[in-house]
Amino acid sequence: MTYSLAVLSSLLIPYAHSAPLAAAEPCTKEFLTSTANTYINSQRLGNTSSLPSIQASNFIYEENNVVKAIGSSSSLLTTALQIAHNRTIIDTTACATYTEIISTSPSPGHVVATQIRFSDNDGTLRPTLVDSIVTTQGDWLFNATKSLAIVQAEDWSPIPSTRSALLTAIDAYLDLWGNPSAPVPWGVPCRRMEGSAYTGSGLPTDSCNIGIPGGSQPPVTNRRYVVDEEAGSANVLCDFGAMRSGAPDSHEIRLEGGKLRFVHTLTVMRTGG
């Protein structure tokens, strides 16, 4: 059985700017990385058997803004993927992770954006929410092979930033839809991967400030944040109002010197996807 996100909105907190978590044990980078790796390995195997032992009693699995049983046939986690790329950022303040996955096999492939959130469960930190945006054939500008080539050519080595700068930048970028004058810290060069379309051509003048619709646009809502100050990256899962009246969507940014350097976006266009 599945439930709409609206029905469970009282359970799935918006995580606005992700307040620090109070827990019985520290939320460490090592702990978060280990759990994210368990998720990645489960997706690689298409087997969720290792997950129930670590999840909280109030655990929720959400895929494209719909809550599902994690082991159901409609859950991507029950499909084995040959993972060609994965990258995880860690948010010890919010006790959360974000993982980007690209798989080109089985065809036509998948590009996945997953946040995992944790809370104190009887004195032990456990995952309470796995929140995934899953794109495949039929989604916005989807081509897993092209996306893989793009990310493999990018350098996301850690460049520390501040939580405030990352939150301000990603909110300003998303605010462009509804506020074309939002103060985005545009960087040059900057390259945006939108599905598998890329604004960059390898020139020092590459810009992300192209192809952004002007005028009045429906806002980006239901923002869920993961911020990694050490990596200089932040991710937001959201409802993208300009498409499908709120398409499931992921945006990740990378700052260098306080300016946008990379933007990765995924948007689900399949009805029922």
C-alpha cells in the first residue's frame, strides 16, 4: 500500500534548514557514512534484508514523494543496480546524509538522489526516513550514460564552506522560480547538469545563469535539506512547482569561493513515477 506525501505531511517534517538533532549518542561522520554505505550496498544487491536491523520503529521509506513498503516490488531498492557512480555528503548537524547514484545497467538505467535521516530510537540512533528521488527513462532530459560521463569529468574534492553560505545559496537558486531577482551567488565558470543536459563546455566563461525561466513561476516547495560544510555542498529534495504542479525533484549545489561551481538537478516527469 502507498500513501501520498500530503496524507503523511504531519509525519514527514519539512526539515527547514535542518535544526540540530538531540540524541542519546553523537551523530558522527563515521556513523553516517557507514549507514549510507549500507544503503548503497542494498541498492547494488536489490536486497533490503540488511536494512530492517538498523532502522527505527517509526521508519518511513519514500520514493518520488510517495511512501512505500521498503521491500515491496514497486520499491527501487528491490531492483539490483550496477552502480557506476556514487557520492555521499554528510550533515552531522541535521544527522542526515545525501547520496547521488548513477546506474546505466539494467537499461535504460537510473539516476537516484537519496536523503537518509536519523533520530534517537530508544537511546540508539537509527534511520527514520529514506527519501529518494528516482529518475529513469521518461523523466526530464534523462540519459544515465550522459550523466555518468558528466560527473566523472567533474572535481568534487572537498572545499569547505559555511552552513549559512550553502543554505543561502541553494535557497536563492531555488527561489528563482517565483523571484527572478533572487540574489544567487553566480560563479564563473559554473556548470549545471539538468537531467543529462549540461551547460558547460569546458570554457572558463561557462555559466549556470542560462536557461532559467523568467517571470512568474510556481514556487519550489517542501524543501528538505542536507548540508555538508566540509565538502562545500548542499542538497535539497523538493516539489518543483513549475513542472507537473510539483514534480518530485532534487537540486544539489557545490560552492567554490562562496560562488556556485556545479549544480545537479533531477526531475521526475513520469505520472505515477
